[in-house]
Amino acid sequence: MLKLAVIGAQTLLGRELVGALEPQDCSVLPLATGLLTKEDEEGDLVIFAPVPALLEGLDVAILVDTPQDPELLAAFPGRILDLREDADPKTAGDPMPLAGTWPPTVLRFRGRAALDQVLALLPKLVSGIGDLGGTHLRSVAHLGDRGIDALVAQSHAVMHGEDPDTGALSYRQAFELVPQPPRGSLLEVRTPTFHGDLLILNLRAAEGQSLGKLDAPEGVKWVEAPPSSRDVAVSSDLLAHLALAEGGRTALLTLGFDPILWGVLRPTLRLLGL
């Protein structure tokens, strides 16, 4: 049986990850990032303070938040999966592979952004793609508790006629759409939704080819209508809808995914072979 620890189990992602792992064929040790708060001790999930001795004999340590003790994993001989949003690429290892389980010769991986996982899937979803551009409508779920709590607080303030505190997010999100600088041919727009991202792509066929829908790979589900953020927020699958123009030269591809359920939990279970 795989023995692992989740460091940062008191966070939104940590709680979701422990909940996804516990029904699997493994032993899960939920650890906080430091001394337990009263809320941690009284919460529904039993969490333990991060003591190096608790890591002895474990196979994998999963980082979802930064431990207060920087030396907590210094002597840990097992595998480490770093899922922190701000993980340093220089020390956190290569991005987790897009397919398959954990190679036995690798000791450390870091999480891969959900958007990068989606873009890597495109050739398996639609044939004949030559060019694309589009818009990523991004929820606050990728920021975990910080995003969820900040959007709640900002929304509450706006509804009471007050100026919202923008400190936690560094920008106003409640009841606002906030465009970000383009990433190549993709424009990110941060939306006032808690969960569920939508990627709306305009596809153009390569020269001499036409676009065509392919069989959905594992983790993807073709749907009959463009998914909403609400549809996506409760699905562990990536929901996809393709609207082909006449002749298949162009198409509108709408992809919906939750950055936690689909972007983190599902690939983590796959990587661990669970």
C-alpha cells in the first residue's frame, strides 16, 4: 500500500486532495504547514502538525502549501510532488508527465498548469488544426482558499455599497471581468466565478486539411452544448463541445475544466497509479 503525506491539508486544495486519496488503495497522512490553529483542530478533517518524524517510512510527500519549517523535507528520502502555485521550477523538479505513472528513476515532480494540460490535449481532440486563438475565462479556484475567500469578501462588500479590499488578490474581482496580457494567441480573462474555467478557441484547419472531431481520450467528455462554468465545477472530466463551420475549415471549440478537480486531482491520482 502506498504511504503518503499531504502537507498543507488545511487548505482548499489540501482538503480536496485528501478527500480524493482516502478512498484509494493508499494510506494518507494529512499534515498542516505549521502549528495547528483552533480551526484546524476543530475542523471536519483530522490534521496533524508537520513533524519530520511523521514522514519516516512514507513513500511520497505532496506539497500543496509551504511548510513553516524549511527543513521539513530536507532529509526525506522518498518522492516529492510539489503542487504549490508558486513552486520554483529550478528546485521543484520537472513538470509532471502528461501521461502514465511515476517513473521509478525520478524523485521529484512539480504540478503542471491546467491550461498547459488542456493545450497538450488538442491534437487528440480535433484533427487537422493549423492555427488557433481564443479566450481563457479563468475562475479564482486556481488560487485556492485565497481566491475563494477574497471573492466572497469582495462580493459581500460590493453588495453592501462598500469598496472591496483588494489586498488578497491585488485586484478587484467581484462583479468584474479582468483581462490579462495576451499569452501568444490566447487572452486570459479573470472572471467572478469560484470554480470552473472555460477555454473558447477559434480553430482554423491546416492547408489542404479539414477539421474533425476525434474520439474523446480518457478524462474528456464530448457534450452536445457548450459547457457552462457551473457544469464544469462539478465534473472531474474536461467537457468539450465542437461547432464545425461548413466544410470544416474553421470551428469553435469550447473546453470546460475545473483547475482543481480536473487540473490537479485527476493527474495526481494517475501519476501515483491510483
